[in-house]
Amino acid sequence: MTTENKGIEQKWKDSVEQIVKRFPERKQSFQTSSDIEVERLYYPENDDTYHEKLGFPGEYPYTRGIQPTMYRSKYWTMRQYAGFGSAKETNKRFRYLLEQGQTGLSVAFDLPTQIGYDSDDPMAEGEVGKVGVAIDTLHDMEALLDQIPLDKVSTSMTINAPASILLAMYIAVGEKQGVPKEKLTGTIQNDILKEYIARGTYIFPPKPSMRLITDIFAYCKEYLPKFNTISISGYHIREAGSTAVQEAAFTIANGMAYVDAAIASGLDVDDFAPRLAFFFNAHNNFFEEIAKFRAARRVWAKIMREHYQAKNPKSWKLRFHTQTGGSTLTAQQPDNNIVRVTMQALAAVLGGTQSLHTNSRDEALALPTEESARIALRTQQIIANESGVADTVDPLGGSYFVEALTDQVEAEIEAYLKQIKELGGAVAAIEEGYMQREIHRTAYETQKRIEKEEEIIVGLNKYKIDEEVNPELLKVDEALEREQKASLQATRNERDNELVESVLKQLEWAAKQEDENLMPYIVNAVKAYASVGEICHVLRDQFGEYGSI
């Protein structure tokens, strides 16, 4: 080993010892069941190329992880995605999961909330509380977070077009609890580009949508320094049928578009980049998923340091949440899904995820039952506490196969990024339909392979059994919609409607000003108990709707 590389190694070891003094590891020492000591990190001590290509965990290019001790100090956040029916019902599920050892919340909103309609809007008919929780006003958010200490619990919210409104509600609830904005932690998805590509819950055209996103960046830099302002999502791209490479490449391209928009709005890259987060899927091809996570970290680090010239190392780090693959689950032999989810969760952990949601066995059929949600959480807890994979950093680092696969995935991601750049960037590629066509092509090819039994799905196209799929399912009571509408009407009757009209007029004015940050106006509207639909209709009137004639 050269003198220079010996110096790099010693510098890393010294820095880790200082970190461990401030953030102790979970144990004084780690052993296997045979009392064999497990070291913090394994690496080749006489390979001078190691430092250039892989480096140490917690250091550029972060191939081996963004923290030097990873899970030896703290497990990933176990964040189960939940939301159904009313805010009160979902609050019960949240509190149950926290009692079972969950360490963070993840909120699913119903379709009307996601696309900016109130529960009593004709467009919401039949959809209230069905695929997530119905949130109309601050009154609902207060019920959703009742008895949940926001200074201790991190909350992720899967919300995009109206992300600014739900974030404003979260801020308002925190203030009511006595938690100042600067202590709030969590993530809003806030990723509109993937909605145009794969998911469809958009409201406004791209330009004003990007304005709302960069307004959130600027507002949170000032007031919510611990809150992740966006979760750039490959999950839904993968669910729509993309490959692992496409998922990573299109997500990183979208991330670059957000960085470009924020810089164009006047922000310095290091003002917002440390709070960017990503959201990836985990599917069944075990080693490819691990390689995808490692390659994505390396690609993003290079882009942020070399292309955007970010100076803060925190700006180089790709921090990500993982959810296991919903589209991989089958209605046939649903207990098989427990095995699938375990493999996927293990791949996410071996790939270095910062937080994880494990899908429930019955999600191909309905919303998860309480028992299914508990099994999904227990899957994470067993991996963390019983498998030993969290006792050393990047345990598969150095594997001939994993390293070669990481290099190949990285090369294919970069080839896609080059193509997207030639098209004018992610927004132009979306408008031209490039990403959508690529996803449709690969989804079609995958379906053909499954139908021809070239790709085996156990229980679906092979190893089938005679069965009547009739497990216990969670069903949302139809009375919920009537109750939610009545609650909304009661809020409208009790609030100061003159104040609501005033704050909505102020928001309308601000939306007309190109250089006015909309977040303070949205916060004021929320605190006056203006509804999601009322706020979105003000913005619809000013910005228009994407895809409308």
C-alpha cells in the first residue's frame, strides 16, 4: 500500500473513533453465535485501487454507505406506511405500530387529498378514505397526530401536488404541541416529476409545480432545517414497470432537474442539497437491488461534487428510504409474499438504506390488516436483531459479483443520463414522452416473459395450487365518507369564514407574483382552517391544471 493510501486509511480510522465517542455503537463488541469477533469494516489492506473506486463508508464516493459506522450505531428507521379511512382510525394504527416498535411514521393519503379535492367535492365521490387517510383541514391533521410527540417522531408524508399544504398542516400541529419548526423532522415526497412519468396524481402544469417545490426548499432552509424537503421517488417508476437501472437513472435525472430549478430560483446548491432525499423500490433480484443502491450513491456523489460543484460533503450524499415491491406481490398464495418481502428488505439493508417500509402479505388484495402490518414490521425487526447483517458495514463489499454488478449498473445509469441530457434534461424528456415509452416497453417485455413462463412467479404461473383466496381483509366502512363530509361541514361552520376569505385572497395575490414565496401564505390559510380543496382551487385558478383542455 502506498504511503498516501496508508494516510487515507489512518485518517478514516481516526475520524471514526471521534464519531463513536459522540455516537456510541450499539455494543462494545460484536460477535457471531460462535463468539467470532465481527470487525466494523472489512477491506483489502494492500489494494491501492480500492480507495479510488470504493473508499471508506461515510466518505466520497459513498459506495459503501453514507455513515462510517452505519447500523452498528443505529438501525435504519423502521417506517411502516399506513393510512386509511378517517384521521382518528389512522391515528389508532399509528399508535399501535409505535407500540410495536416502529420508529417513524409514514402517511398514506386518500386520492381526493392527493389531487387537491375536499371530501364533499363531486370529484371525490366513492374515493374518500379508500387508499389512504382523508385530510380536508387542519382539524383532520390534529386528529391524525393526536398524542404523537412530533419532537420525538419522524414523519414521512407521501404527498406531491399539495405537498406544501400538508407540510403547512404539520407545522401548525407542531406549533399547537409546542414543538418549534426547527425541531420538526421528517420528509415530504414533494416529487411532481415522477407523477407526470408514472403515477398521475398531479394538479398543476410543470412550471408552477416546480415553483411550489423550490418555494418549499427556500422556506425549509429558513425555518425547518431538519426536515427533508423532497423525496425524489423511483418507487412509483419501478411499480409502473421499469427496470432497476431505469428506476435509478430516471430518479437521478429528476433529482438533477430539481437541483437546476432550485439554483435557477436563486438558491445556492449547498443551501438545499443536504436535505434532498430519495425513495427507491426493492424487488426480488437480490444482488441487482444491492448493486443498484450502491451504484446510485456513487453516481449522485459524482454529479453533486463534479457537475454542481457542491462544497458541503452532506450535499454529495444520497440518502434514501426503501419500500419493498408492491407490484411483486401476488393475490395467489398470499403468504408467499412474506418471503418475497423478507428478501427485498434484506437487499435494502445490505444496500445501505436509511429507512425502510416492508409491505404486508395481503396488499395485493386490500389494505393491510393489523396482523399483516405487524408481521411486516416484525420482518424488519428480525433482520435487525437476529440476522447479524447490521453488525458490520457493507458486508457484501468486495464480493467479485457485487462489485462487478455495481460497476455495470453504474455504467448503464450513466448511459441513460447521457441520453436524457441530450434530450434537454428530465423535464424535456418527460414532455417528449421518452421516459414513459421506456417504462412501457420494459413493462410489456416483462409481462410477455411471465406469460411464456420464461420468468417464474411462484404461485402465479408455476407451482400453483387449488385455492380459494379469501383471507381476512381490511375494508373501509362506507359510512366513513358521510362522517367525513359532516366533519368538514362542521369545521366550515365553526371557523372564522371572514378570516378564511381574507387569507385565500392573500394567497391569490401571492400566486400572481412570480417572486413571492407561497409557503407563508399557505401556512396562514391552513391555520385559519381553510381546506385542501379551497387552497388548491385558488392555485388552480392562477396556474391552470395539467392536461386540461
